[in-house]
Amino acid sequence: MGTITTTDGTEIFYKDWGSGQPIVFSHGWPLSGDDWDTQMLFFLEHGYRVIAHDRRGHGRSTQTSDGHDMDHYADDLAALTGHLDLQGAVHVGHSTGGGEVVHYIARHGENRVAKAVLISAVPPLMVQTDANPGGLPKSVFDDLQAQLAANRSEFYRALPSGPFYGFNRPGAKSSEAIIENWWRQGMMGGAKAHYDGIVAFSQTDFTEDLKKITVPVLVMHGDDDQIVPYADSGPLSARLVQNGRLKTYPGFPHGMPTTEAQTINADLLAFVQS
């Protein structure tokens, strides 16, 4: 593990294990690089170098008051890949991390990138607009900010207990350990970063970014995703990139890298090796 300091003085924490082709993991809101523990151990055992950072304001990185937008997220990722001099990397992003990966590649180019994977990812655009009528109303995201501001700890129990992992579905087997780990990661980060991050992940339009990407892209999305609804995300992103493939998971929730790790890891490995 280590840290880098960005040009605006933000310290970014990261984990860097193993050797071989690098796989870089970008986590979802409001979590940390720890959310990739299962994937990192899996790929480490398969001979890969695995890297995961805590986004600014999240986890163990600086709780800076500003810069909580996709430009800074992408630039921080570029600073990390440059510091580590990564070549031929596979970038894997979950949820907000998928937006970070897309914006990083479009903004900084593909010279260090071999492939990309978007899992339950926020692109192309989450919020409803005239050009994006299938999106979610802005009021949905305003309500998330209001709940965070009112009682972040309570909010960070309710979200993983319900829609994030699909534990609110009939017959679902809830896991208190998974819920507590989500809460732990969320509460490590800064309230301001998480509050601003809701705007970043919901209102950033990644359409033009996606069109710029030429490396192979695997888009993985569960059709029972209650956080980033399937129809207005995964299928559209797979069509917008130049070399995309969509893999749909019937009944899988937003947090499927955790609850369905065995399936997701196997499919990730097959794509990396292809």
C-alpha cells in the first residue's frame, strides 16, 4: 500500500499487490478500495498485479472540501497510473467507479489501457433530462442528499440493508456482515465528498466519453439493479463504445461483485484472458 499526492495537494491512498498484467479497480460511491477485496485476492491468485485506490474524500484518502467531480476523479486516477507507470492495464469500475474509468480513458487516452470493464456502472447518464427521458428524476438524487445530510450513519445502514444488494427482495438472504462492511467503508469517508459525489455520479453525461473508447469494453449489469436501473445504463453504454460487449445477469443486484462474486470473478477472468 502507499499514497500519492496530486497537484492540488490531495493524498490518494492505494493498494498495489502482486506482479504481472495490472488490473486497476475503481470503487463505487461512497465506498473505498476495500470493496474490491474479493476480486483483488482472486486475481492475485491468478498471477495478476492488482491495484485499488480510495477516491478523494473516500476511505483513507484526504477528506478535501472540493474536487468531488468526474474531472478530478479521472485526473486522480491518471496521476496514480502515471506514478506506477502502468502499461497494458485492465480498468474495472463499479457504479460511480465505472464513470471514473470511462472519463479517465476519454480524458487521458488509451496508451496505458488494454481493456475496460463497467460493472453496474452509472454511464451514460443517470438523471432524467429532455435528451434522456428514461433517466431517474432529479428529485431522487436530491432525496439521497437530504438523507445523507440528516443522518449519514442511518442512511448508510438503510441503503445496503435494502436496494444496494437486493436484500429487500422477497426471499433474499440478507447478510449482516456485508451490510456492516458497507457502513464501515462509507463512514470512513467524508460527508462533503459523499454529498457532492451524488451530483457527480448522477448528473455527469458520459455519452461523448463512451464514443471515444476503442479498447475492448465488457459491460456487466444485473437486470434487477435498483440503484442504476438496467435499461437506461448497461445496454446503452455497450452500444456507445466502439468495441463493447454486454453481459446481462438476470436477477442480480447493484452490488453483485460482492453478493455474486464467484460468477462475476469468473466472467472477469474470462474477459481479461480473451
